[in-house]
Amino acid sequence: MKTPPRLLHLTAAMVLLVCVASSLPPLVSSDPGRRVSMTLVRGAAALGAFCLDGSLPAYHLDKGFGAGSNNWLLQFEGGGWCNDIASCIDRSKTRRGSTRFMSKTAVFTGILSNNASLNPDFYNWNKVRLRYCDGASFAGDTQFRNGKSMLYFRGQRIWNAIILDLLPKGLAKARKALLTGCSAGGLSTFLHCDNFKNYLPKTANVKCMSDAGFFLDTMDVASNRTMRSFYTKLVSLQGVEKNLDPSCTRAFYPEPSLCFFPQYALRFIRTPMFILNSAYNVFQFHHGLVPPSADRTGRWKRCKLNVTACNPHQLDALQGFRTDMLGALMNFIRSSTRGGMFINPCFDHCQSALQETWLSPTSPRIHNKTIARTVGDWYFGRRKEVKEIGCSYPCDKTCHNLIPASTTTDSLGNLDI
């Protein structure tokens, strides 16, 4: 008996969901990816740069070669946040808060691949994955004594320590550089973009790209600002405010924590920025637009599981979310001459580190352009205007291989992304 095509697509989608949630290489890729060993930052202790549990921070470095030997790509790892003591203690006992629990190798695929056919513009660059263990997008700087032990909120120091460790390894002589990251790491890209440029030679071509990091300050379906409340507590707990752009915090006084949101910080970033995001970002759908606190009766359960099961009212809410996202980006769309974007209608989260979505025969496309080609065109200036915005759901036919939604009920702080 022949399996219906629609069932095949659903099966492939669920397989990809597992890959996204665990950050494993995509099962559909013909290239298994390169395994790269972890490097602990031995000098971090002298800078007070510790993971939540006091362990040393780490990164994975895949050295560049040939014409890419003096070019660098740094990728912030994602993985949610913690905004209260209890969740941060829990996090400190996992790989999201301690290098002690992390895998000592990482698989480099997608934009981190060293295969020219799978990553034609960046394959031979020096590529670094910065491991995430602070719970505040590499932006906090304080600590909390928990009985006899200490809980370290030192993301900003971790960022500085890793950069200082990489500079003598060749980063100080970079000719081209791209700072990127996914999810909470994509948010880190907004927060650290200008600072990254300041570390590098004035002659270097430095740009930044956020993947799935454009988290919106928007109302949920119960008319609450769940994301704003979460971030306000996070900024306060982890001492983030002093590390936010001062021009932004002055502009948004007396609510400086708003500058943790990319939509408010973006206009103050001077370095060229590329925004890669789904207009129906599945994480924001589940935890910003329809968080568990806003759907206690489970009316959205079937819609979250499969968008084709959404009723007209729910689809209107999703289209409203897309409208809000494009509205928040409108000034960037109209005024940024050096910025770029790829905003597609796929129900997805993080697209640059997975080979299937970055560059493959089934990659999502806008105007027949893949994400890899669009990012490359923008970085190298191969096109004058590189701002691709896809049509609204359900018109796009290149999203068939992506997850329609996730069934997770994890909190903002615990979601493993």
C-alpha cells in the first residue's frame, strides 16, 4: 500500500522536530557534519567569567583554511533563559548552565559546514560555536549566594573571555567577520554586534546576522505581555541593564529592560545587521503568542500541534502576529541601507545551523533564493538590496519539510533550543 504524500510530509516534520529540540545534525543531510572538540577558556577564572554553576566557559573552534584563513564566523549557541533563582538553579545542573554536563564535541552543519557544496560562502572560514551556559544571552553580570554555593550570572564576562581567548588565535587579524546565533543566541547577536566590531581591526569587514532571535514585545492571546514580564525579571535578576546599549536605555527610560528586545535595540546598532526569522516563529507562537498561561483550557492544543487544524479565529491571531513582526521591522525595511533580511512564512525556529534549511534541495526559498544564497549576497554585496519577505501562510510551497508546530509545554526558561 502506497503511503499518502501528506503523511510522508508529516513524518518528516516530526523527525525534524527532534533535531531542532536537541540540536543534533539533520537526519536528511547527505553530509553528517564535522565533529569539533570543545575548548575550555582557561583564562576565564581570572576575569570572573563562569557558567551558572562556576564551571569554566567553552567554545568549539574549527580552523579556517585557504582563502578563508583570515575570516571568522562566530555563532552564539541558543537555549532559552532563566529569570528566577529556582529556574537558574535547575539550569545550573544541566548543559545549559554548566560545561560539566556538555558534550565535549559539537557537530558543525549548515552555516558552520566546511563543505563547499553545502556552505559555499563560508565553508573555509574559521568557525566558532560559543557554548551557552549563563541563561541571559551572554549579557548578565552579577552573582547570587545560594547557601554554601554561588550562582554566577556572568554572561557578559563569558563573552569577553571567549573573545580575548580567540584574538591571539587569529581573530585579531580578521579581514572578514560575521557574528551570528540562533534563538537566545540570535538575541545575543543584537546585544553584542557593535561590541564585536570594536574588538576587530578597523579595516575588517564586520557584519552580524540574527537567526530566530527577533523576539517580539507583543500581547499574547489573553492580552498579557508574557514576554515583556519574563524579560523584565531576567534583566533585573541577572544584572543585564548595565550591559545594554546606553543610548537605548536612555531612550526607553524608565523601562530600560525594553532594550533587551531586538525591536527596540535595533535602531541603535551601527554595524550592518541581517535578520533571518520566520514570520510565524514556532517558539514565539507557543511561548509568546499562546503561552500555557494564556491557554489553560487547551483550546489551542490542536492548532499548536498542526497549523492546518487551526480555526479561523486562531489563523487571524497568527496573521496578526506576522503583521506585528513586519510592523516592528518597518523602519529597518525602509531605512537601513546596509541591512538585510529573510522573513519567511515557515512554522520553524532556527534555520541557519540545520543543513536542510540552510542549503539543500528542499530548503525554504523566497523568490527562488535559499537562505544561504541570500545571506551570502548580503554579506558580499552581490546585490544592492537584499531584503526578502515571503508571502503570508499558506501560500508558500517550500515549507513542506519544516515543523508545523511543537507539542512542547516547556516554559520560556526551560525550552531546550
